[in-house]
Amino acid sequence: MLELYHYGFSTCSQKVRLGLADACVLPYVLRLDHLAMTPLVCSAARPSLARWHEGVRARPSFEVAVANWAPEPAVAMLRENGKAVWPQVEAMAGRA
């Protein structure tokens, strides 16, 4: 599934506005980020997707609309649990 997003974003020019597709993909990529699964969406693995994610996070509206809604203790818990299971995820993703 991430490959579809990666290749989809590689064909798009630099966006000025976010669209419905961006709003649909963001929760999934954001959750992978919160779970410390960044090797799945990093620039080395999927440069177009990583570039898109960086662009979304750089928007002034991201802080107000997204980041402020994720309590830091919850994000810290997700990140800690994600790091604990990363070896199993890595093996399933075929990146071991």
C-alpha cells in the first residue's frame, strides 16, 4: 500500500493546496511516524512519500489541525511500543 502512495506522489508536482487524497493518506503516514516506523516511509525507502510528508508537516496549518490534537504522552507511548516491535515489523516488511 505504501508503494502506491509513494509512486502516486512521485508523479505529482509540488502542491500548493492539500486535497482529499492528502487528507486520506495523512492519518496512515502520521500513525507510522508516531509508531517509530519511519524506516518504512523515510526518504531512503520512499523519497516521494517522505518529501510529501515533510511538506505537509511544514505547513502552518499542520500544527493547529493535526499536531495539537495528539497528546504528547500518547505519542510517546505509541513511539515506545513501536520501537519495541520494530524488529518483527522489519522482518515482515522484508527489510531484515
